[in-house]
Amino acid sequence: MPSLKFFMFFLVQLGSTSAADRKNLYHDCSNATTFSRNSTYQSNLNFFLSSLVSNATRSNGFSNGFYNATAGQDPNKVYGLFLCRADVSPTTCRDCVNFATSDALKLCPVQKDTVIWYEECLFRYSNVSIFSTMDPSPMILLSNVNNVTEPARFKQLLGNTMNEAATQAADSSKRFATRKENFTTFEKLYCLVQCTPDLSSLECNSCLQQSFGGLPSDKKGGRIFSPSCYSRFELYPFYNDTATAAPPPPPPPTPVLSPPPPVSVARPEGKSGISSSIIIAIIAPTVVAVVLFIAGYCLLIRRARKKNSPPPEDNGKSLKSYFINHPNNLLLPIVCA
Ligand SMILES: *[C@@H]1O[C@H](CO)[C@@H](O)[C@H](O)[C@H]1NC(C)=O
Ligand SMILES: *[C@@H]1O[C@H](CO)[C@@H](O)[C@H](O)[C@H]1NC(C)=O
Ligand SMILES: *[C@@H]1O[C@H](CO)[C@@H](O)[C@H](O)[C@H]1NC(C)=O
Ligand SMILES: *[C@@H]1O[C@H](CO)[C@@H](O)[C@H](O)[C@H]1NC(C)=O
Ligand SMILES: *[C@@H]1O[C@H](CO)[C@@H](O)[C@H](O)[C@H]1NC(C)=O
Ligand SMILES: *[C@@H]1O[C@H](CO)[C@@H](O)[C@H](O)[C@H]1NC(C)=O
Ligand SMILES: *[C@@H]1O[C@H](CO)[C@@H](O)[C@H](O)[C@H]1NC(C)=O
Ligand SMILES: *[C@@H]1O[C@H](CO)[C@@H](O)[C@H](O)[C@H]1NC(C)=O
């Protein structure tokens, strides 16, 4: 097994950025396999990059949030895929992938094997088949700088919540799950995990379990990216709760039973329609309340810190507004291994 590469960054908040200056969180392109300009691989890759978005649109790839395609023939075949975070809209997904296809050759001009991670999507291609194959390396860690209170209890909560999320994701067809749990009276833990849906349930769980080993369980937030899976936690709601709150399809009846009659199908449908509008009605005010509350809480903390005159470095690195805005992040490499 290849040794896992770990890269670590700390997050620094930036103002909000538009799609035009979307920034990759990290890209990995190995110089081990490169193509020469004007080669057949180059022209296959150009064709792949230029036809991907329109083909994926035709095939509902952006609604599914996942799409795989090839271009050309062996030995110069290009295998490529994208995966969008399952809570983003098809439009955001398409924008992200569209950006990625124009960004790829700028970031990795001559590399055959390329992975690029953005906030909302993962884009990847290679000259070898990457479909239905778990690839947990490299793992990229992005970490918040701030320590949690009660690290021992937090570590336990994070481990349990992530494990539950991984099980749920591995069992779902989208290979995706979110979980939230109370940490303190004022803080909730939000977790999101996702695998490429071409992985088996077992591979997905295994990929996520490997990634959990790298999560910074003493910090207020962290994410691990690999080519095949993604895990992230924060103490603020960073994913779209409404998009992820959709109830899973009802489990199929046990094989010995005949399918339920239409009447019994109609009832849960009616029910779920009602409950989802209730969920939206409850969530919207809750999010506003949480944001207002956090804003107040941060103010209090700032005042308290002024009084107690904290170490100045702490203030420099501290990301209080991080909890209020949902930032686009500039990544400063701090530690590399
Ligand atoms: C690949 O080679 C280019 C040009 O020699 C170099 O600038 C780049 O840093 C190399 N990339 C890696 C990941 O080693
Ligand atoms: C992929 O590219 C590398 C380097 O150019 C080459 O050695 C390898 O045989 C290629 N793999 C396939 C399946 O074509
Ligand atoms: C690539 O092809 C173009 C036109 O076919 C030519 O002008 C250019 O010099 C070639 N570049 C290389 C590096 O061979
Ligand atoms: C896009 O679709 C066209 C027509 O079906 C096909 O020839 C081409 O290979 C496809 N490209 C990709 C990247 O899937
Ligand atoms: C996408 O991947 C699946 C395996 O996961 C494969 O069966 C299918 O042929 C791939 N699609 C294309 C267009 O290569
Ligand atoms: C987090 O805790 C470590 C020691 O456990 C300490 O060295 C570091 O400065 C703390 N970071 C912050 C931002 O308080
Ligand atoms: C989490 O906290 C909220 C209020 O802060 C409370 O209503 C809810 O019951 C708590 N959930 C659990 C599982 O303790
Ligand atoms: C969240 O998802 C829902 C349902 O997909 C969508 O209607 C809503 O616009 C999304 N909200 C944001 C902030 O993206």
C-alpha cells in the first residue's frame, strides 16, 4: 500500500469571492506521468475538457453531482470524473466543474494524472481507469487554528458522530451523509462525509475511516480531502441543511412480501410533503437565531478577551467572524509532511 501523503493547512478567512475567482483548495498533479505538447494525450485531454460540461448537462451529471467520462482510445485514453458536494445546487455544481475544466491546464499543464479540490467540487482525470476504485491518497488536511474547549469530550463526540455519518453515507446511494449533535449549550457539531458514489459501501466506509485518522479532533473545524472521499466538521452550519434534510427513500419491503398497494404509498408521500415544509419553516428562523446568537456571543468573547488581555498572537490568528460568515478560505500552508 502506498504511504499516505499528508498536507496540512490552516484556514484564514477572506472576503467572499465570486465564481470568477474561485480558488482551488488544493491540487495534486504528479510529475511521474507527463505528456508532451501536441501529443495524442494532449488532444484527447483537450477534447475531454471541452466536451465534459455539455455532455454532463445532457446526462444529468450536475443534478446527480457525479459524472464519469472517457475520451480517446488506449494507450492515450483519458479517464475523468467530477464529484460535487451533495448539498450544492446543480447550478453551483456546473459552475464549479466548468471552472475546473478551464483551471486544470493552468494548474497542471503537462500532467496526465490530476486531482483538483474546490469548495464545492472535486475534479479528477488520469490516463489509467480511476472508476470504481478507492484511492485514499493523497489526503489533504485543512484545519481551523482554534482549539475546542473540553478536548477530551469533543474528541469522543466527534469520533462517534463521524462514525455514524460514515455508516449512513456508506449505506446511501449517494454515499453522502450529514450529522449534527449538541456539543455545549451554545455549540453544535456539524459533520459532513461523502464518497464518490462509484465506490462500494465497504470501500466508502474504509476511505472515510482512513480520513478520520487525520482529522484535527482538538480544533474547532477541519476537513480531509482525498481523491475518493471527503470529511469535514465545524461548529457552525456550513452545509445546506434544507438540501440534505430530504428523508431517505422508504426502505423496500422484505423480499417475501409483495409490494405495498398504491394507497399505502400515497400516505407517506403526503406526510413527507407536509413535514418538509415544516422543516423549512423551522430551519430558516433557527439559522437566523443561531447567527444572531453567535454574533452576540463573539462580541461578548471579544470584550471578555480585551478585559483579560489575551496573548496578542492569539488575537492575530483567531477567526471569530469565521463563525458568522461562511467564508471562502485562503489557505496558508503551515506544515507539510
Ligand atoms: C513538476 O515539474 C514542474 C516543472 O519542472 C515543477 O515546477 C513542479 O513543481 C513539479 N511538480 C511537482 C508536484 O513536483
Ligand atoms: C500512463 O502514462 C504513463 C506515463 O506516460 C505510462 O507509463 C503508462 O503506461 C500509461 N498507462 C496507460 C494505462 O496507458
Ligand atoms: C504544436 O503544433 C503546432 C501546430 O500544429 C505547432 O505550431 C507547434 O510548434 C507545436 N508545438 C510543439 C511543442 O511541438
Ligand atoms: C461527449 O459526447 C460526444 C457525443 O456523444 C462523445 O463523442 C464524446 O466522447 C463525449 N465526451 C466526453 C468527455 O464524454
Ligand atoms: C463510469 O464508471 C462506471 C464504473 O463505475 C463504468 O461502468 C462506466 O462505463 C463509466 N462511464 C464511462 C462513460 O466511461
Ligand atoms: C491550541 O493548543 C495548543 C496546545 O495544546 C497551543 O500550543 C496552541 O497555541 C493553541 N492554539 C490556539 C489558537 O489557541
Ligand atoms: C440539543 O439542544 C437543543 C437546544 O439547544 C435541544 O432542544 C435538543 O433537545 C438537544 N438535543 C439533544 C440530542 O440533546
Ligand atoms: C438549500 O437547498 C434547498 C433545496 O435544495 C434550496 O432550495 C436552497 O436554495 C438552498 N439554500 C442555499 C443557501 O443554497
